[in-house]
Amino acid sequence: MPAGLVERVQARLAGEGGSLTSASVARAVRAETGVLVSDAEMLRLIRMLLRELVGAGPLTSLLSDPLTTDVVVNGPDDVRVDRGDGWERVSVTFSGEEAVARLARRLAAAADRRLDDAHPYVDASLADGTRLHAVLAPMAASGTCLSLRVLRPTRYDLAALQHQGTFPGLVLPALRAVIQARLAFLVSGGTGTGKTTLLAALLGAVPESERIVTVEDAGELRPNHPHVVRLVARPENVEGAGSIELRELVRQALRMRPDRLIVGEVRGSEVVDLLAALNTGHEGGAGTVHANAVAEVPARLEALASLGGLDRCSLHAQLRGAVQVLIHLRRSVTGRVVSEIGVLVDNGSGLVQSMTAFDASGRPGPGAERLGNMLMAAEVDVPW
């Protein structure tokens, strides 16, 4: 493709206005090339330009694959996809660094976000729910990087996850009992372990008579439940104004008479308001949090609470009464699996720690008795 043709055609089309069609692109190409072009060459240029100017460009076919969960661009010649079995390199390439940067800027603009030299990174959601993260060069020393996470409309229930092997041993009946007893819980795990999927499936098991209010940084949580209100935070616009933070949404959610308050991902100072809410009669709340193991969740919450001005002792005092159960997910060679269920207990010095109720094989651990006592206190049968 002639140097600078994409930019010139793009500028001409923007000046003309109207919808982007093959005919409008052809007119712009003829005007900008200034030379006679054969029909075959014109068709080739139109196809290349449409790929450059519309949607996700060269990544479209990867994103439309129903198995794709993530697509990353590490450079013009390094595109990789995760279809559930880890990263694999694909044959898709870009014409150069500028082509990657052009796609990143176009996707950011489609999400009404700014991406330029003054603001060289962006984290946004596209119209179809796909999560976009991009970093421009030279902040990305190896060249512009793109990360796209695909959110599928498929809604998993607990039975479907059980069929996929997510719940070893007695884990599934234990989780059903936790929901029935209205115990507050957090789902922990690393990136891509399926925390949101499991949380949505668990919320799908909540009785239909209950009202669920979800609060998220991005609208990923879509439980299959008839009475759900979804609140989504809003980033600042291109003018640097209009942002609505997750913490404010948690406060608003408390005024909406939720039977269960759910924070899609606890990642900042909103943990202070969530724990305060769960300590004031809002039972059965839940959320997800990034952590490498159940035992590390209290320390992770300490770090997040410090952002909201809550010290360590105060955090543990709140956590003791707010959350009862921790559920940890990990990725294995066979898929995503619940590797541990823990219960929070006082360690005798005023701090909270996790005790294993069910281990990676789904067998009861030392904390199973304590979990059973909580179920019986809620008049729920202990399923083990």
C-alpha cells in the first residue's frame, strides 16, 4: 500500500462525512492516488483499507472465534490468541508499527477514550463488551501493545460448570449451601481463572425473590437471575471530566434496597464501603479479588483498604464480621477449577486468617466443621 495512503483516505472520508462504504472508499482512493488504478488493484486496496478503517481490522476473525478469550498484539509481527489452552502465536500480521498504533487509537476513539502522546495508555470497554487495553510507543518500549479480552454472552450455571470439572468432590453442594445460608463470600484467583464466571453462576442460584445489585468497574457480570440491577463505573471522558468511581456506586447501591450487594471486582478503596455494608445487615454479599491463594486474601484486602484510609486493625475488625467464606480458583491443564474453599477465623491476636474447609480434591478440611456450624445456624442442612 502506498505510504501515507491510509491517513490521507481517512482524512478525506472524515471530511466528507456519511457512512463508510466500498464506494466511498473507492472514490477517496482515486482522489488520493492521482493515478489510474486497475480494477483488480482497486479491489485489493479497498479490501486493505476497509480492514484498516473498520472495526478491529486484522484481529476481527480472531475476536469472532467463539473459542477466543483473549487476543494480544505485542508487535506488528507478533499476534497471539488464547482459546482456553494458553497463548498460541497466529499468522495475522500488521504492515508496521504505525498500523498497530492506528488500530489502537481507532478502538480507543470508538470507546470515547483518549489515546495519544499526552495520554499513551487506555483501559476501556468497546460497544460489544470487549475489554480494551492499549499502550503506545515509546511508553511500550517494544512498540504499541494491544490487549483485548472477549466477553461472551454465554451464561454458565452451576450444573454447566460442574460438567466442565470446575467443582471437585463435595465443592458444589457446599457452595449451594453457602448461597442458601446467605453467607458473604469472596471469589479469589489470578487473571483469567474464571472468577466472574463462577460468581455469575453462583448468583444464578440465588432465590428469585431476592434483589441483586451489582457494582462493577466494567460490565462483565451478567447473572441469569430475574431481579438484577447493574451499576457500572464510568471513566473520565476525553476532556478529563465525568468520571464516576466504584466507591461512589457502592454507596448508591446501598440506597437501592439490595438483598445482595455484589462488587464485581474489589480492587481499591471501595472495599471499605463494601465491608461496612456487609457489617450492617446486608447478608449474602459477594465479590471477586485478585489473589494467589486463599491464605493471601486478608493481606490483599489490607493493601486495598489502606487506599481508603483504613488501617490494618480496623480492616480485620470489619472483615471478621463481613465475610465468612473464601473461594479460590486456579487454571489447570484440564480447565478452571475450585482449588480451595476457606473460612475466615480469628487467629487469637485480633487478626483474621483463612482455614481450609475444602481442599483441592474437594475433601473436607479443618475448617469444614466451622462452615457446617454457620450453615446450621442459618437452618441450612450440612451436605457433607
